[in-house]
Amino acid sequence: MENFMFHDCDTVDLAKKFGTPLYVMSEDEITERVRTLKSLFDDKYERCRTHFASKAFLSRDILRILTRENIGLDVVSGGELYLARDMNFPPERIAFHGNSKSAREITEGLGYGVGKFVCDSIQEITVIDGLARAAGKIAKILIRVNPGVEGHTHRHMLTSGGRTKFGLTPEEIADAVSMCSGLANIDMAGFHFHVGSQMMDERAHLGAIDVMLELIKKTRAGQGFETRILDMGGGFGVAYTDADKPSPIADFLGAMTSRVEEFCASNGLARPDLIIEPGRYIAGPSGITLYTVCNVKETPGGVVYIGVDGGYFDNPRPALYEAVYGAVVANKYGDTPDRVVTIAGKCCESGDILIRDIALPKVERGDIIAVLCTGAYNHSMASNYNKNPIPAVVMINGGHPRISVRGQTYEDIYACDAMEV
């Protein structure tokens, strides 16, 4: 019997030292993935830059890593911008996304000098122009385009197609470009698109790029608009289980960049600066979550439930997206699977199931379960449902673990409640 090791750390020891539930992240893995992207994109092609989609996982440590590695940052809220500003993240490397930005958020972005706003509607462009004029600023913007290409992913992770809330259709772009040319406080630099999340191959991205390139060609011919920036989004898939077979990231980036370069060369267009914005690819495989088994029971129907001390409040993705994860019994790693079980969370919801029908060795109360590939959209989507505290984040660097984000206490949960009436 052996214990499961994660980046040179014994996960059973981590559980004993820091408690469970526990998010564990590897700075080494994050750094390696960032450098891989840079070598395949930023450094390989001229005028290309990687941005990290901070909604996947945001903390002071991740911003420190991104600053050190010289990549950009996407934010989608005033809260994300607040931490970037507090950490002195270079504002020119920030893109402010979001389909419903408030006047306060736009004003805060203008005040910090974010590099660009990604605009989701014609109305938003006029709002930014007015706020920029009041602030004495020029706002650089990209217009988000819905290319109408649907990828193969869960419906809640689609961001392109006929029913998505995001972006303008290609047919609306001509009016938007014309309007921007008449706004004194708007510098329209180009376009953005995003087809969806957890894409396992590059087909949807390439289909969207074809739409965007025709749009770039059309706006130049019809309105004389030169596209300076094309943001090609993210959504590159990762392997949550052995059944997932994502295309190598080099295949995504090489095919996408080549498609743009070949089209521009054959149509006499200057190739725009290119941006990608991965989040899950960087953060997802860089993290795991540790749980302690609280009970084991078998129903009359034959389902064996492994009840753990976490669940929906630290990982809502199985309930939201029917997300499937892999797991191991950390203190019995390498043991032969004993039977098929279902790992259940502790929240008072029938839907609080972390993993259905997974083969594991015999599981007993007190065992440590490690759920794999939880670095993206777990801590960032965590809540206090059933008044459970959000777990701590431990960061491993060179085999040395330390607290990166302190776990909440019960006092933290109720700190904002009024004490008097």
C-alpha cells in the first residue's frame, strides 16, 4: 500500500497537516503550462500574446506567477480587476471582458488604464465612449463577435451559436464599425471570438476563424477598417479522465495561426496581432482536491455511496455541467479496485454527487480521496451553500507546500451579517 504523490508531496500528509476539504495547486505545473503556451505561440510567432482567463482560478499567487512569466490577463468583473490592481498587475496587459459590465466596472477599468475592453453589444460601446469622455480617456476596444459556430461541448459551456448571450452577429458588425469611427473616445482595434469551453479538437476554432477572416476582409473592403487585433479566445480542452482525448495544444495553436497567416497572405491583408486566452488549460491539471471519507453505505438498490466532507460547495461543476472527474484513494494508491462506487457530497441536495460509478479499492471511513484535475472552476465557483466554509488552497513549489489562500472560518461566513436591528 502506498500514498498518492502530487508534485513530490504526499497527499495524505497534506490532508493531515492542512485539513480537508483542501484544494492543492502546483506552481511548477502552472509555470510549465504557461511556458509551453509561450513557446508555441508568443515566442514562435511575431505579435502574439497569451492571456490567462482569470475566471478559471484567481489568487494573489497566480497573479504573481503571471506577472513573472510576462503574460496577459483577462478579467470579467470589478472583483477580478480589484485584485489585479491590488497586485500591481500591468494594466496594459489586461483585457476587460463581460457581457454586462456596470458603469462602476467600466469606470474602474478606465481609471486603472486597462489595455482593452471587449465589448459585447453596440449599446456597451456607446456607454464606454461616454464614460471615457467624462474621464478624459480614450478606450481601446475589441468587438466580440458570435461567429455562429457551435463546438461539441456541454450546452452550458457553448459561447457561440444561435442561442448564446454573447457577442454581435457578423451581420451587425458593419453598423458597429461605422459607429465606432464616429466616436471620439473609442479606439476600435479589432475583434474577439470564443466558441466555447473544453473543446477537444480545433475544428470549431478553425470554423470560427474562417468566419472572422471573411469579416476582416469585408470590413476592410467596405469601410476601410484595418483590423489590428484578433483575439481567438480559449476553451482548449484538458483530460479530466482517461476517456478524454484532447488534441495536443500545439495542434490547436499551429492550425489556428497558420489559417490566419495563409488567409492574410493570399488576400493582401496585414496579419493582425493575435491573442489567445486559455484558463482551464493552465489551471485545470495543476490542481487536485482532497477529501476525507465520512461514511460508506449501500442502498437497497445496490449503489455504494462514499460520503465525503466536501461537495457542491467546493465543486459545483458536476451539478452544473455534468462534469466527470477521475479520483484515487490517496492512502491506498495502487491497490486493485474493489467495486464500483459513487462519491457523494455532503450538501443537502440529491444532485450533490461528485463522481458517479467509479471503480476504487475498498473505501473506509477516514480514507483520503483525491479528485483529479480540479484546478479550474472549482475554487473560483465555490460558495457557502449550506453555510459550508470555502476550503483553503495549498500551493506546492519545488515539493514544498504552503497556504496560498486561507480557508474560511464560520466567523468569515457570517462577518457581513448585521449585528443589531
